[in-house]
Amino acid sequence: MTYLCAMPPKTKKPPEDLPLVQEWTLPLAATLGSDVRAKGILLELRARLPLKQRKRLDIRGLVLALRMAEDEAAEFEKAGRIVTDALVGIDALPVVPREIEDILSIKTSERHRWLKDGRLVSVGTRTVKLRGRARKITFHVFDPRMVEDLLNRDQVENWREEDALATAEKRRQAAWKAKLKREEKKKPKAISDVDPDAAALRGWEDFMREGLLHD
């Protein structure tokens, strides 16, 4: 399944008073409690409908509603079947970046960091074309069951604690290295490092002090 655009397009909602109405309730396993995820599913379903009918499908909460005029009965029946078929297995629809950030309440920087170090496991990438633009973007997508497991185990908080400890340890090591560097600068330089002749002279004074020139 592929999203047609990176962000939900702004569209006018279909009139509430259209006589032909069919509704579907999205399961929690599909939305994972996220309105952003619910809107992503709406986009996926709209993409399967004929272009002129896409705005007729909308969502409120967890309820999808298809509304059409009375003289569109044939199109309404066909569109209803398309939506019904598309909803089969919808809970397996890969989770896109903005959705996982909303579901887990994480920052974009955290998503990038945890993806890079392997704590967040990608199930692949998707490339989409931004609506009205020539540019395409590629992003990682995630298994909804993995995301659900992270949510249920509150794993994000554990990762944040790990990151905080790692950051504190890096700061401690940096402070220790800086201290050693300062102490190294404070140490008096050996005479041999300053003046080779002075080092030789000191050796001669030691020789004299030991009385090695006396009988």
C-alpha cells in the first residue's frame, strides 16, 4: 500500500445531509489510538476510489463515512465495496514516520537516532511524490505490531533513560579528559625540555655534591 502524498491534503468535507451513507468503524489495532494514523488510513482508502469520489469519504474519530447523492446509487455501491475490501487487513498497513511519532509521542530527532542505532526496526522504505510538486521523498516505514509492542511495554521511556545515562557518561569522560589536559599544562617542564645545557650542568652539580672529585 502506498500513500499518494506526504501530508494529508486539505479538502472540503462532503455535506452531512446526503441521503446515501455507509459507515465503517476502524479497529483500535489499526489506528493504535492515533488520530494521525486514522487520517493516514483515510488517505489510503481515498487513493483507491475514483478521483471524483475521494472527497465523499471522510472520517470522524474512528468512524469512516461515505456520503453520496441519491442519483449516484451505482457509484455509491461500487465505492462501498472498494472501501470494504480495502479495510480487510488494514491493521497491517505499515506505519509512516509522522504516525509512529504520534503513536509513541516521540520527537523526530529520537526517531532518527533510534532508527540509526537499530532500536527502531524499519520494514522497508516508501517513495512518494508530493502533491503538486515534482520532488519525491523516501522514508522508512514500520511494522504496526512492532510499534504496538513498543507502546505496550513503554519502551520509549526505557530508551530515553538509556540515552540520558549515555549522555551523562560522555559528559563525564569529556570533563575528565579536559581536567587531565589542564593538569598536564600546569606541570613544570623538565629541564631537558627547556635547555639541554642546563640539564648537563645539573648532572655536573650532582657529580660535585657526591664528592666524586675528592680523594
